[in-house]
Amino acid sequence: MNLSIAYFKIREILLHPLSLVLIFFIPLGLTLIVGHLVEKGQKQLEIPIAIIDEDHSDFSRLLVERISGQAKIHLYQVSGEKAERMLLRNDVDSVFVIKKGFQKRLLTGEREQSIEVWISPFSMAEGIVREVIASETARLTSDVKAADWVVKVYKSLDIQMDSSKTWNAAYDYTDSQWEPEPLMTIQYDQLYLEESGAGKSGFGDSPYLRLWTFFTMLGCFLTSDWIVREKGVLFFRIQSTYHGLVSYLIQNTVALFLFHLFQTLLTFYIFVKTNIIQMRPELLLLMFVYLFVCLSFSIWSASFINQIGSYYIVSFLFVIIIGILGGSFFPVQEFSSTLLKLSVIFPQNLLLSSNQMNIQTPLFISGAIVLWILAIRRLWIKR
Amino acid sequence: MQLFEIAIVDDDQTLETKYVIGQLLDNSHLSKVTKVTIVDHAKARTLMEKNKVVATIVIPEGFSRDVKKGLNTPVEVIGNGDRPLQAQLVRHLMESAAKLTTAAQSGINTIDHFLAEENVPDDVRHAEFKKSLLSFSLHILGRGTIFEMKEKKNLFQQDILQYYVLSFYLLLIMIWSFGFLVLLRERINGPLRNRLNSRGITEWKEKFAGFAAAVVSVSLISYLLSLPITWLFGSSAINYGNLLSIVRIVLTFSAFFMMLAVFVSNDQLFLLFGIGLIMIGAVAGGHVIPVVYFPDWLERIGMFTINSWALRSVFDPADMQSIKMLGLITISCLVITAVYLKTGYRRCKR
Amino acid sequence: MDTCDSEVVDKAMIQIENVSKFYGKKPSLQGVTLKIEKGEVFGVLGPNGAGKSTLLSILSAISMPASGRVEINGLDLKKQAKLVREQIGYVPQDIALWEHLTVKDNLIFWSKFSKRRVSKEELFELCRTVRLQGKWNEKVSSLSGGMKRKLNIAAALIHNPDILLMDEPTVGIDIQSKLEINQYIRDLARNGKTIVYSTHDMSEILYLCNRIGVLKSGVLQFSGTIAEAREMVKRKGFLPNSDEELIYLLLQDDSLEKPLPYF
Ligand SMILES: Nc1ncnc2c1ncn2[C@@H]1O[C@H](COP(=O)(O)OP(=O)(O)OP(=O)(O)O)[C@@H](O)[C@H]1O
Ligand SMILES: [Mg+2]
């Protein structure tokens, strides 16, 4: 086959800054920019809560101090009235009130209902915050409980002591076990399993690869618009030439595919260099497959639509909806088992799920080829 | 959220670790959504591979011995990368669990230590140890009792589902306002514009007519869509106050996109900008996660999106600040467009 | 080649037998039979919607006839479409060019569609013949309507085809250039090219065409030389004073009992 049409198209894209922007900046640039923002935002996402200290004791101050040291919580220390207003305006997730007599109650072992929690129908994360506060309070109550226990046992065993000194010693000893590190900590790892069982790999739950699937699909749709634009007289005339329309369609798509392929390679390289993903050739291969599916799909859609504006709108909505349902933005599959089952039909699943190299891949490839052929037939037969 | 499973591998197999596990099982917040199974390594592995569990918790051998000695021993929590959100939740809850265990264990250790210091006989020490283990475990289990829950409500507040429904609704309005202008751009091509021009319809008039058409049609579509939402969620979801604010929002979005349409003459670029702005609006404006959960810098970016003001005005139609803000944006977009068209008219005509 | 030619000397360059074409149920061509010889300029005439463009698109292998046979230079159009396409140059009625590319790039791009390799010098030469050499590096979108028409014609000449199918190519082109293009086309015919030319322009018909065909509602009413046309009109009882009037009478709506007077 004579490839000079493809060559010409490649040259044309290279000389046309806007097409370069569409092919490279949309998927790669926007992925990096938006991904960076999202990642940074995600890491720093904090639960806003308000806390009201009515007790003003050592214990309550200690509790507030320790909670405010938590990374994921943004603490507002305010008065009661203001806290309620903030809660009702959804400025805070929930409000915690350390009631008067908090310290006294803890010291006497009557901790019940010593903290009041105000929630609104909007509260999303109050469960997690409650656990955090409960565990910090448990530190205080355990210290007290252990000290009480020691004094009590000493007494029952008739051991001589200065009971307040012993109490303080036991209290301090208990609390000292939190330093420099608590007795128990967790070490968190995220595991990506493959069928090969090779162990840890994958892309982290960083948003980059997810966003890349969205922007690449968008880029494919935007760069397939020539079909809609040239569908009229140009395709008509091309049919009267020696190489003809099919050759033109194939070569143009090949040229576009090459550019997107290059974009994918570049993305892969940058992702590997920045440790977003690990160097896995099969992932690169899957990215290529994904690209091929997107391109076939966009060409197929373009073969249906005759108005360029409608094409843009339809493809935009389509890409967004497929993006949301396919998990390009966040792992929707976790929210419902229906979506989890459905996820196999979305091409994003090729990259975003860990059971990657399975039956789906050949299915997607053959589906893409079928779409391709259908598109060419549509454009060809219309005359 | 669907029920999710957690696998625990207990390599330690002691009384204390049983308590730790028991405490996990009893977490009221967790037990509503989770199911915990105790398995061996191989089973845990297959469960993870089959994507059946969200996380595996491995309690290492010698865990309780080390903890008793006052040594830190990390417990391994392995999240399932395929379900990052749920895995993160397990992680947070395990972090709290680790603190609770530390609290209990430090108390138990103290008692044992103080008895050992006074050379208390072994049998007494052991009896006290068992007693304290039980007592502190119960103490930790009862941690929820420190809270007294109170629910506060106001008139305009919706629950979280309504938030997302309304927020998605708003996003649709934004996309429509944009889409309408995209379609309009295509309908009016070069020759048609010249003909319109010849009939005294300048680009200025044409753009503003398009704007008016966009406002009317998008408002109408939005109104129609509001009916099923109101029906589903009761009249509080979208009431008349909201409808008025929706028209205001449509005005703002349409004016904004019209300004963009006037400035950007290339179709693809217009589309690119529009999509970019819609995405920024969706993320920074709080459609995905409410703005209050953002870190400060992102919240500040959010302030600059129309979406954040629009969301505020949908949820609280009486909020004067958002009304003023939307009005200000609308008017400035219209003025900028008008000025640009008036001064740039000669250039367009070429 | 020469021996071959002499062998098929009475074999026409374009042979159309009983060709019909439908859009939906409506026929746009009905049983058209026609022979066009090598070196001939054949004018296709007819009122709007008569089927001229349809005929030319069939000849250029863009759309296939519903029934009938078309042979071009001895090749069957249906079976050997690809070979036929290399021999034809088609000028569509609408301008078919890449608006965002320059004149040069458009010509280069169109040259990629033919089997023959064409050098840039040849393309520039072609550009000169349609008097667009000054616009060589300008975008098509910035050309005037007539200039686009010229380029539209040039694109069909790139691969030096034996047969030119031109569908109202000179609409909107200035008189001077039109004359030059007509001269050029006539020279091409003299050099052995076969040209099928659809037009509404009297002077072009008279200047260019050796033979003409008149289509009305998809039916070929007449085909032959101007002289033969005069004969036919005479037989109908009219006596045209000039060639213009002759053509005018030829295209006259048959349903009218008495033709409207010419001038
Ligand atoms: N794509 C199409 N779909 C349906 N009908 C068509 C189509 N193209 C042409 N026709 C019909 O076929 C008939 C012949 O059309 P054609 O374009 O061949 O006319 P023409 O002789 O070239 O007219 P003109 O002088 O205006 O160019 C017309 O009645 C037209 O309405
Ligand atoms: Mg025609």
C-alpha cells in the first residue's frame, strides 16, 4: 500500500499547532495538571469540624491539642453559637462539645456522655472523627483506669505506699508507653494483584492514569472531527480517485493513531519516571489497546453524525458519561455492585482493574475492529 | 455503599490478639458496612486476588509479646488497590484501632509492671493480668458511650444524596448552556452571517439574540428536569425559590459562555476551553466533594468558579452574597462581550 | 498502444448502455445510452435537476448505476472501478478542497491520491495554467470564490488523466480566465483527452463541445453534434436564427405547446 497520504497527514498535523495541542496537550498536559491538583487536593483533603471546650481543664485542652494534631482533621475552636451556625451552613462536618466537668468525670471513671456530638443531615465523616476522638479520649481514660487499678491492688495486697504518688507514677508510666511510638501502629500498603501473582505493582490510587483514560478518549473524539467535516463533498470527490476513500480513511486514521501512540508512549515514559506507574510492558500494551478502542469508537460515532456542532456536543457528553461510569474520575465500582458488574463493558477497565490481561482484552480489540469496519462501510455506502 | 469484607490473618494466635480482633469486629461504625473473616495467608491471598476483600490485616507473630514488652510492633494492613476508597476507610479505622489497642495495652502493661516491681507472687500477677485484660477490653469496647448525639437541622438543608442530585443537576445546566452555544455557532456559518449582516442584524445583535435564546431554552429544560427531581425528593428539593435561582444560574452560565464564544473563534479551541472550564468548575466548585472538605488553597480556587456560587445559591436561595456574586458575574460578562463586539466589529467584518 | 487503438477504432472511449439510477423511488437517470469518442468534448446539457451531476458521478465511479453497463476505455466500470479511477479526473460541482490547507498543500494532497507520482514543479505549472501561481502559499479559505473554482479544476488535472469529467467547472470564474480555461480544455481534447463537460453556459457549449447531450428529467432526449441538433429542431418545425437560439430551443420544456420566443 502506498502510504503517502498518511505521510502527508502526519506532516500536516506536525505543521498545525492546534492539532498538536489536541493530541498532546489534552491527554498528557491536562492529565498532569489536573492529576497534580487532584492528587494534592486528595492528600490534603480534611474533615472540617468544630470543637467547643466548655470544660477548660487540662484534660480537655490536651484532647483538643491532640485532635488538632491529626492530619486529616481541620479543627475550628469556636463558641457554641457560632458552631451551630457553621454546622447549619455546612461549613463543618460535625461539632463536638466537651461538656463541663469532663475532666472530673474522667477522673472518677464516669466517662459516659461526656462529649456531645452535633450532626446535620449533611455530616459525612462524623463516624471517622468520632473514632479519632474516642481513641484520644481512651488514652486519657486508660491512663486513669490503670492508675486507679494499681492503687487499688496495692491497697488490697497491703503494700505500703503514698497513694497519690503511686497514682501519679502509674499514670505517667501508662502514658509514657505512647512515646516515642504507640505500642501498636499500622503499616499500610496497597496491593495490586495480577494473575501472575508478581506482587506489588500498578499505579497507586493516584488519579493520573484514571484521568489519562478520560483525556485520551476526549482527545480521540476531538481529533476525529475531520470525518464529520469532510464527509460531504470531499469524501465524494476522494471516491473518484485511484486510491479512493477507504485508503484515505485508513491512512488518515493510521496517521492519527501514530500520533496518539506517541502521546501514549510519552505519557508512559513520564508516568514511569515520576513513579506514577511501574515499568510494566503489558501496561503499555494495554494503554495502546485502550487507545485503539477509543479511536475506533470515535470514528464510528463520527460516521453517524453530520453536523460538527452536534458531533462535539454528543462526543463531549458521551465521553463524560462513559468517564464517570467507567471510573475515569473515581472508583465508582466501589459504590455499587451493579456498577462493578457493568464495569467490564467499559474500556477504562482495561487499565483500571487489576485483572487486566484476560478475556476482555481480545474482546475489546475485536470489538474495536468491528466498529472500524462498520464506520468505513457507513461512510462508503452512503453514496 | 455495598457491604465489604476484610480478611484477618492472625500469625500470633494469642489471647490478646483475639481481643484486638474482637474489638475490630465490634466497631459499630465498621460493622455496619463490613464483614470480617479470619483466614490463613493462602486464603487471604486468593480472596484478594479474586477481589473479594477490601483489605487484609496481618497480625505478626510475637505481636502480643512485643506489645507487652512495650515494643512497637506494626500491624500490616494491605489495602486492595482495586478498591482504593474502601481500602482507605479500613486504613483510617485501623489507625484508630491501633490507638485504642495502645490505650488498653498500656494500661494492662502498667498494672503488670507495678505488680512486678513490688515482687507480687506470680499467681496473683497472672490473675490480675487476666482480669485487667478483660476489663480494659471492655473499657475500649464501651468507648462509644462517651458521646451524646444530637441532630441539628435547618430548612434548606438536604441530605447527602440530595446534595449530589442537585449538584449533578447544576452541572447539567452548565453543560447545556455551553452546548446550546456550540450548536448555535454551527448553525450560523459565514455566508449566513453575511446575509444577516446585510439585513441589519449585526454580530452584536446576533450574539445577544443567541444568548437570550440560550437562557430561555436552557431555563425551560432545567425547569422540566426539576419536576422529576422534586417528585422524587419531595417539594423541598427544588422549590420556587430554587427555580428563581436556577434562572439566575442559567443567565450567569450563558453569559459566561457567550463571552467565551465571542473571544475564541476557533471551534475546537472553543470546545477545549469550554470543556476545561466545565471540568474545573465541577471539581473546584464542589460538585464532586463539597468545598468545605477542601484544603485552603483549593477552597480559594473554588471561590473563583461560578459553580461554587451557583451551588450555594441552589442550597440557600436566600443567601444574598451568592445572588450578588452571580449578578456581578453575569453583568460583567455581558458588558465585556458588548464592549468587545462594539470595538472589534470592524475587525470581524474585515 | 497504436495497434491497440486501430484495433478498437470504433470502440468508444466511454460507452454507456441503458443506465438508470434512482434516489429512493424517484429516478434521476432513466435508460441513458451514450457513446463518447476519444478526443471529444461532450457537453451535457439540461435544466436544473435533470440528472447531469448524477451522470457524471456515475462516470467517475463515485456512485454505481442501478442498472445498465458503463465501459470506460474498454474497462467495465463496476468490475474495474479502481483502474477506471486512475484514468479519470473529476471536477465536482461543489468545491471540494481542504479549506485549512494552502493551495500548494491541496495540490500535493490530491496528487497523493493517484498512482502516478507528480513533482512539485508540475503542480506549480498546473497552478500557473489556472492563474493561481500568486496564491501558491495561501490558504484556500482566504481565496475568492472564483479562485477556489480554479483550484477545484486544477485538482482534477493533477494526474494527467485521459478522461476529464467536469461538472459546471467554470461557474463564477471571470471571463478572461474562463476563456483561458476553455482554450486549455480544447487543447487537451486536441491532444487526445476525452472530456465530458456539464454546463449552463451557451458560449462554452458552442466554443468547446463537439457533441452535446440533452438530459431532461433523467432521460437523454438528444445526443449528437450541433448540426444534427439543427436537423432535429428543423424536423420539429422550428427554424433557429442562431446557435444560441438552437440550444435554447433544444432545452425548451416539451410540455409547452408553443416555445417561448428567444429574445
Ligand atoms: N443525494 C440525493 N438524494 C436524493 N435525491 C437526489 C440526490 N442528489 C440528487 N438528487 C435528485 O436527483 C435528480 C438529479 O439531480 P442532479 O444533481 O443530477 O441534477 P443536475 O442536472 O446536476 O442539476 P443542476 O443543474 O442543478 O446541477 C434531482 O431531481 C435531485 O433532486
Ligand atoms: Mg449538477
